[in-house]
Amino acid sequence: MIRFVKGTLVFAGEGEVIVENNGIGLGISVPMSVAGQLPSIGEEVMLYTYMNVREDAMQLFGFLTPEDLKMYKLLITVNGIGPKAGLGIMGAMSSYDIRYAIMAGDAKAIARAPGIGPKTAGKVILELKDKMEWEDMLPEGEAGHVPEGNGAGSVPPAEVVQDAVEALTVLGYPKMEAVKAVRAVEFAEDMTVEELLKQSLKKM
């Protein structure tokens, strides 16, 4: 199993890159969204990879972060989502937005990905919702990421965040927007649900 590829970027096209490593050019399929984040041709690049082995081919799929690879591997466990369909979803949405959509039951957002219809989007939510953790929705849910406008300090317990999101949905706000508002708050470790809710309402 090839976990990652590190080498010189020698080609970058629509949905595919070629990385040279020790004189071997490896063709790697990547999400369309990756194109604008790659280094210049001739520079070093590192991609976290998933290898798909078929009877007639071996394919490498690459991602810029371990978190994106993790989300991709979850997507392709869904019945009806193959490696290419999973890549299409990853190209249309960020890992964060996919998590939001799954937690919020927003099938329409997922169905905007190429080749993904409403029925398949519904399967994604049904089969992955129980695999999404509230901790993943926090600023520290992905290494090195702190959302814009958020402080870099400690975050409250996951149950406080969950209670605040649920309170916002009771007030009539869409769950996806409620999660985004909570994430935008400057957290304090000892923040109560009431304090978090009050600050979140200012972000709505």
C-alpha cells in the first residue's frame, strides 16, 4: 500500500498530476479543487494517497492533507460511491463542508457534486452520519486549522458545542448554519452552553 508520494511535480492537468520520484513518473488522480493549491512545475510536492486495485488497472488517488484522504476513504465505503465518484465529491466540496452537509442532513449540497444524484447523496448521509464526530466540527478537529475569526485557545467540551447547535436549530436556524455560527465563536474552555449560544446568535 502506497501511503503517500513525495517528489517533483512534472505535470498538472485537470484531475491528474504526475510526480517524479527516483526517476519514476507516477500518475495520480486528484480532485479538481487541488489544482489551484499545487506548487509550480519543478517544485516538490507531497500527496497522501489511496491505491485502488482492479483486475485491469492500479490507480492512485492523491490528496494534500491526511484529513482529505480520511474523508475520501469514508466516502468510498458508501454503497454506490466508487473511487471516481468520491473524487468528484471531494473536488466539489471541502472536507469541512462535507462534514457539515452530512451532520445537517443536507443532501442537496452533496448532490451538487458531478455524477451524484439526490438518492446517492441521501445514502452518503444515511451511511456516514453515525461516523461523524462532533469533535470533528470543532476548530481543532483538523490539525493546524483555526477558522477565520476564531481564537486559538482552548475549546469547550463537545457536548457544550452540541447543545448550543441543537438550541439554535430549535430556534429555527438550519443545522448547517448553526454549526458554522458556533465554530465562528472565540471559544473559552469554561464557556457554558448559554454563553456559547449567546455568542453564536451574534454570528448568525
